[in-house]
Amino acid sequence: MQITLLDHVNVRTTELEPMIAWYRDILGLREGPRPDFSFPGAWMYAGDAAVVHLVKIDAPAATGSEVQLKLEHFAFRAEGPAEFEARLSAAGLAHRKVELPETNTVAFNVWDPDGNHIHVDFPLA
């Protein structure tokens, strides 16, 4: 057996609608088909792949819970860094930009409405 690709991440949230909007408006994903599970949620797509599964939970607000998580971040590879940086600036979102010449990468570190840390990585060309 050989792992060939990370298929998706599953994110639990008390704020489903704001999370759908953030992944759509900031990361450019689209909401798409999802099985008829017995719990609310949304699948967010990059092309034909459902890369983020959002699951609505009823619990205390999730913001700040990242202190207790073992997963520190997940990352996407993307194209169009100038467009993405302009989108972040227009939305007034805090972010950190890191250039990594050793891996030919410029990484934008962003945080979704629940505080999950995400890299969006671009070639450093």
C-alpha cells in the first residue's frame, strides 16, 4: 500500500454558515454535493474534489479551541499569489506571508473563523 494524496480534512464547527462563506469567499472553494448524513454540514470543493468537510456541532463556541488540537495546520497548493494576497487585504484578514526559497514556496498563513490554521502555498516564481 502507498499513500498517494491527502483526500480531505474534516472540520467540526458551531458556526457552519460563516465557515461556508469563509472557505468560499477567501479560499475560493465552492459548496457542492454531500451525502445525506444525519447531521448538518457542507462539503467544500476545489475542482471536482471535496477537500474540506465541514460538520456542524452543538457545543460551546469553537473559537480558541485550537489550543487543544493536535493538528496544527493543513495546507493547500494554489496558483495566483498576488490575487490571493489582494483578496486577503480587501477582506481585512490578518495573515502572515513567508517565503521559503529552499522549497520554492511562498506560504500565506491564514486562520478561518474558528481559528484553524491553514497554509495556502504558491510557487515562489
